[in-house]
Amino acid sequence: MAGFHPHMPATRYSVVGKAFGAAMWFWVMYKAKEEGPAVLGLRHPWDGHGHGHGHGHSAEGEHH
């Protein structure tokens, strides 16, 4: 029968594709958890998010 008959990909390509797809969705869900409220306007991005990047003051009152 005439027409387009694509070949199935090798197993290694299917496995690698699924692994990359899973990694992408894990990353998307992680970023949604971390930054979702700020993106949706439920929280300001500069409000305290508990990561402690050294933006505070020391006990002596000097800025880091």
C-alpha cells in the first residue's frame, strides 16, 4: 500500500525522550510551587520567601 510508513524509534531514543519529558515536568511543577503565587499576583516577588540570600543586617547593625 502506498503512503507514509514511519519507522518506530529505537528504544534508547524513547527512553531518553521520556526521561527529558519527565525532567521538564518536574522542573515546571517545582517552579510553579516556588514562584506560582508571585506569577499569579497573589504575592509580591520581593516579599520574604525564606531563602535568606544575605539581604538582612547583622547583630551590630551593619549591612552584609
